[in-house]
Amino acid sequence: MLSLSKLYDVKWLIIKHKKLTGKCSFDIEKWLSDVEVLMRRLLILIFILILSLCGYFFYHEKNQMAEVNREVFDKVMSEKMETLYVQARDWKQPLKMTVPDDRLAGDYKIISEFILRYWMDNIEARNSYLRQLDQAQWDEFLNAERLEKDRKSSYQQTHQMFSTVSKATTEYQKKHEQIFTQALADVDVLKIDGKMRDAMKEKLLYSRQDNDETALLQIELQIIAKAEEMFTLLRNHKWLRKGNTFLFAKDVQVRQFNILYAEILEFQAQIDELKRQNAKVFEVKD
């Protein structure tokens, strides 16, 4: 096959011969021009074919790499989230976990670190809230012996307890909202693929609507409200302590107190069910 460079050499010789002799036995110049055009077209077609093949192999390899990266991402996130869940249960201790993971790179590394920091912030906010409730001795609110002693000082300790719990709850609600708002702003500037960023934002918004943490807080607020009603009942009516139970002078107070107590137990059962469902997600299957 003639190369383009040789064609140009032949063409130049023919043109030179024609100029010198003024004639040519047949129109070889036109023939060479036609061959040149055909070869150019052939080279263009070959070039397009090569680009197409390169594009196909690049796309195929990219998909394979994306699939491998996704598998590694899923594995890393499964391990990290399980670690977070275990640590979160020990709410008296701060979280200790290394966020970056050398197994990840690129978009998946950025996404992994964003998600983990978001949940770590949420967990730490809740654990801080639980530590404040613990310091206020909130779990001892209905301790009959404590209330009997506190009654002698006009329930000063219990009043302080409710004040501390109310403040802690308000602060936690604000912190919870701030974490979400900041995450929503941060996801918009993540330097990742646009489609992945949009998917992240969509999932973040969905998690806000279907959030166990929010559900827990709403139930806890109802428990606090019922506890305040019980405290009002104890302050406004005479009662005696028998073991860790309260004896009221009239049946109507007994019924009111028992109804409130039953409602608190129902709310606690809802909390336990939410915790059970969360534990089931991380259950290790044989």
C-alpha cells in the first residue's frame, strides 16, 4: 500500500514531468488525487474506529473500577458503621474512631468521610445529651425514697432536675438541627461527581424524614411531659411512701397516677423497640 508521503513524491514527479514535457500519456495526476482522497478517508475511518475501541475499553474498564470501588466502599462503611454503633451504646465515653480509610480513594473516599463525620456528630450530640440527663439523675426521678426526702425541702432537687432536663433537651434539639443544616450546606460543595452529589443530598433529606434519632427525641419529650404531670400530682396531693410505691389518700389520684405511669411505660416500650430494630441491622449472621 502506498503511504501518503510516497504519493506526494510520485505526484510531484508526475507534475514535474508534465511541466518539462507538456504532456502525459494518461491522466495519472487525477488518478493519484483520487487515491489520495480515498486514503485520507480510509485513515479517517481507521482513526474513528481506534477512538471508538479506545472509548469502549475505557468505559468498560471505568465501569469495572467503579464496581470494585463500590464494593470496597460498602465493606468499609459496613465496618465503620458497626464500630460507631457499638461505641454509641457506651454513651458515657466519647467516640474514638479513625475516619479516613486508605482502602478508599476519589469520590468514594470523600463520600465515606462525609457520611461518617455526619453520623459521628449526631451520635456525639445525643451522647452529650444523655450524659447531661445522667448528671441530673433523671433516671431517679420516680424514686419514692428520694422524693420523700426532697419533699421536706419543697422539692428543690426535683425542680432543679426538671430545669436541667429541659435545658439539655432544648440544647440537643438545636444542636441536632444545626448538624443537619450544616451537612446540607456542605454536601452542595463536595468535590465529587454531580450525580453522586445529588444522590447524597436526596438521601440526606430522606434521612431527616425517616430518622430514628428524631423519633427517639419526640418520645422522650412526651415522657418528660408525663413526668411533669406526675410531679404536679405528687406536689398537690398528700401521699405516703410504701417501699418504692406511692399511696394517695383518694382513689382518683391513684388512677391518675397509674394512667400516667402506664403511658410512660408505653413510651419506654417504643424506645426499646427502636433500639431493638437498630441492633438488628448490625446483627452478625452466621
